[in-house]
Amino acid sequence: MKSSTAAPSKGKAAFELKHRLLQALNKIADRDTYQIGLSELHATVDALAPDMVGPFLSCVIDTDADQKSAVRKECVKAIGALARSHGALLAPHMPKLVASVVRRLKDADSVVRDACVDTCGTLSACAREFGDGGAALVALVRPLFESLGEQNRYVQAGAALCLAKVIDESSYFPGPVLPQMLVRVVKILKNPHFMAKPAVIELLRSIVQAEGASTEQALSSALTSIMDSLKSSDWTTRKAASLALSSIAVSSGYLVASFRTSCLRSLERCKFDKVKPVRDAITHAIQLWKAIPGSETPEPSEAGSSTKENFFGDHNDARSVHDGGSRATSFRRVEPTPSASVVSGSSITSVKKRSPLSVNKIPQNNASNQQHLKSSDWHVEISVPKQNTVPDLVKKGYGSNRMLKYAKGSPYGIVDEDIKSDYDPMDDKQECSSLSEVASRSYETKHVTSALEVTEDVTELCPRARETKSIDSTVTDVTSHGTHTCCLSATKELALIRKQLQEMERKQANLFDLLQSSCRILWRTCQC
């Protein structure tokens, strides 16, 4: 007798529950009574008896697709509210709930799909209370993952975002679920026919942050696929990739330090994206990846290639660029046999074997390196005066090869093929004038000096050796002479322009006087 009376009372309670739910949903469909219906729905969920969970779910899940979007959205949210209030009671109904959510992912309204994502996150957070060893999570994940294969953009995007939310909200996944999922998600992202790549990138980010990349190879594959997405033609995909890299940099930190250089290189290539949201996301990602401590790779210097340590030991040539930028000094290794230096009327060339080496700086302390050099191995060439000195030497039979040589016991001397003569102090002015002439005629003059510190004898016959210790003064003379010539030319041009302007002004004044006289004559004629 008691069982017969309990069955009608239970059916009556289920009927009354469905009636209250329908009234609340009808109020939600009306904009004016939306808040009232929402309050009644939440009150029904909070006061729901454990034996009424099944009828409540059947009423909410069976909501017709023709209902308004507000009703469809609140029905999906009601599942999440029920999971928060009665989480442990939903374990037997998990497949039915997930099937309902997957069906709602086809909804054209993005508000409904967003509600599905939030509900999946709530179900994932409550699934750890079921105590079934992760079976509820597997039941939640499997239908969503299978939905990624449907050829529907909304379903693909919604399923990927739901999976990402499930992984973010869950603190435990059984066995190798995440590593297996990572491999399949990377393949999906590389599939050119997949339509919802931004959502899959978000899913990949969630797996990496949940330590689903258990090996270095898996982590490399995941990050490489995300970096490849930066090259996509779809700007939403590029933005999603940059946001994913930012999140990974913040959460993983030192775990991804080995990928710091490659990620920064990929981001730097895309930081000038034509879409502003993408540019902002990439700039933020670059800042986060630069903050990760990692092995710094040596960057090339701004001036050129680096200086070798065995510069003098290798006996290679080098070229040093000084601060002025306009002065260049070329270091050469000269063979023991004198090489022919040809002085022609248009250029001064040198026929020597050399292998160039570009350097930024020359070591200032060369005492240790100088011990490995012979004093006769290095020569210093200077340009020779063209008009006076060269013809005199040719007439005397000295030849055309003159070099300033460093040797033991003799400071600077003019060394020819057979005859050695001392430096003439009267050639000082000739050298400067010759260099000025060479510079003005665009001659190719090669100034050569050695890196050795040459001991100079202070004698009356060599006053210039005391005053000039480098070739910089000669270059300064050439520069000053060129500047003086340029100023003279500019002055002449300005004088010519001024003369032409004065001539034009005079002609305009004459024309104005002629016009005034013509106007007076015309005025008098009109008065008559």
C-alpha cells in the first residue's frame, strides 16, 4: 500500500518540476521577464531533490532548437549549475550530458557555444569528486575529441575550446591520455583542411601547460607546430599562436628555455604584422620569451665580424676601422723578397699576396705578439710624390719601388731594390702636397702601416719622425685640403648665382619703369 502511494507522489513531483521549469523557461524567452525566469530556474536547481535529478536533466536537455537563444543558453548553463550543486549525483548521467553539449556546439549563436565551453569546464572540475579513477573525465573527453573530425567549423571550434577548458579546469588525467592527445592534436593542426585552427592552437596550449608533453621530442613538436602557425594567412590563427606562446612562456618558464632562441626568431620575423591585434600579441610574446633565463648565444657585433685571438700569430692581413670612419689602415704580410710596387700616373697599386680579415679592434698591448715576428717581415708603404720625387728617382736609376722599412739599428729609411738612402726632411712638404694632389685627382692610394711600435731615433735629419707617429695626420691633411677645395667651389657657385640674381633684378626694374611710363601715356590719352 505504501509503495503504491509513493509511486504517484513521485510522478506528481516530477510533473510539478517540469511545469515549474517550463514556466521559468517561458519567462526567460521574454525580454521583460528574463531576470524573473532566471531567478526561478536557479531556485529550482538549488532546491532540487536527489531523486529529481533525472527528470530535471531530461527537461533541460530536451529543449527544442526552435527556442530563443536565451533559452538555449540558460538550459546549457543550468547543467553547470546542477553540477556545482549536486556534482556527485551526475556521474551516471555523464554520457547524456556530454551528448547534449556536443549537440549544442552546432548552434549558430556563439553565445550558446560559449555556454557549452563554460559548462564543460564546470563538469571537469566536478568530475574529480566522482571517485571513479578518471573514468568520468574519459567519458567527457572522448565525445568531444571525436567531434573534432566533423566537417563543421562551429563544431570543430567548440569541441577544441571545450577540451581546452576541460584540461585547464582538471587537476588530474589518468594514464597517457594527454600525451596521446598531444600527438593527434599536432597532426590535426598540420592538416590544411581543418577549419578551426585557432581553437586547436588553444587546445595545444592547454596540453603543454598541463605537462602533456612528457618528452623533449613531444614538446619540440608542439612548439614547432605553434611557431609554424605564425606564418598562416589567417590573422586569427597568427594571433592565437602568439597568445599560446605567451601563455607557455609564463607557465613553463625554464622547461622551455632550450626553445627560447627559436621562438624569439619566429616571433621577430612576424612582429611587423599588418594587423594591429596580431602585432600587439607578438610584441607581448617577445617580451615574455626574452624574460626566460636561458643560454645566451653570442650575437655578432655591429661593426662586422669578430677579431681572432691569434691575429699576429697567423700572419694574416687585417683591416682596422677607426673611430673617424673615414680613416682605414691596411695591415699586410710582406715576403722577404721585395715585391714590385708600381707607381703609375693614375694610381698606386701593390702586387702582394694577402688574405683579408675584417676586425673591429686592434689589441693595444702587442708586446707578447711582437716576439713572434721578425723585424724584416713588415714594411710600411707611403704614397710617393708624383711630380718631383718619382721622376728624379727614375732618372737616377733607383727604380719605382720605394718603401719605408723598419730594420734593426736604422729607424726609417727609404729602401729601394739595391740602394738605401736616408729620409730627407725636405720631402715633408712634398709628401703632403703629393697626397693632396693624389686625393684631388681621385687616385687610389694605399696607406700601409705595421702594428709594431717602431723605435725612432731623434736626429736632426728626421724631424718628421718625432712629430708623425701614424698616418692619421696625412689623412687629416687630405681631408682638410678636400674640404678647402669644396668650400672654394661652393663660394664660386654662390657668387655666380648672386650675379645672376642681380641681373634679373635689374631687368625687372627696367621692365617696371617701362610699364609705368606706358600707363601714364595711356591715362593721358584717355583724358584727352
